[in-house]
Amino acid sequence: MIRRLLYGLCCLCIVLTIGCQWEEKSDANADLEAQRVAMEARYAEFDAKVAALPYQAIETTEDGILVLADANFMEAVNQGGILVVDFWMDGCPPCEDMVPVVKGLARLYKDKIRFAKLHFNTNMIMTEKYQVQFFPTFAIFMDGKFVGNLEGTQPADRFQMLLDKLLLDYQTKQDER
């Protein structure tokens, strides 16, 4: 009798625990959904600011790196594939240290990954939209979607390992389609 009572209490505890965990997951999902909706609304505000700007053509350096501005940023992002955008600013020694690294990677990944740069001082809308706080910051996009930021000076081999993984992920997704 006592054994059955203890067994029943254990089962009740397990059911309550699972129920609590389910509620926690539901709360976490609701929080994530609320964050997603807030971010979409925030992005829409920035997109409205950009829409008011006069059109500016995308320029390309001799190294094949795109030179972006607030007005043409989303045009470059929406071209698909992988895009790495270097947010840089004048008088930033770490930014200057990354110039040869980015040029080398642009040559290495030519026709596989596009590289771009955006000058912070004259393009505040995109800098704010992607919450760039440190320089240099490399914003990474895959098929028009923001993947994340890589902040600060990066050794070339570490940067290359990250890009190799991104490229593998991208090619795997392409193969699945």
C-alpha cells in the first residue's frame, strides 16, 4: 500500500516536472517570438530611413571589394550568396590592420564569397541597424539574411576557418534544394 502511494506520488512529481518544463519552453518560445517581432519592426524603421535616401550605385575596388553606402547596402545584401561587410572607420588602427587580411580573403574566395566595406562615419543607418559597436566589425549575410557579427581584429587563419565553415554550410543548403 505504501509502495503504491509512493509510486503514485513519484508519477505525479514527474508529470508536474514535465508540465513545468513545457511551460518554461513555451515561455522561452514566446520570448523569442516577441524578440523577432520587435526586431522586424526595428528593421522596418531603418528600411524607411534608407528608402528616403537618393540612390547611390555600388562601387567596386580593384581588389573586387564592394564599396557600400546606406543607400545601396540592402541591394548588395539581397543579391544572395555569402556577403561579408567590413564596418570600418577613419583613424582606427585595428581597421587598418584588417585591410590586407580582407584583401587576401577576397582574392582567395573570389567568385564564392563577396566582400564589401562600409564607412562608419558616413553611413550611420546601417551601422545602427546592425548594432555595430566595435571596429572593425564584420557583418555576415547568407542569402539576404543576417547571420551575425565578427568583431575586432581577426587572425587571417581564424577568419578563413569561419569562412570555410560558412561556405560549406551554404553549399550544403544549396545541394538540399
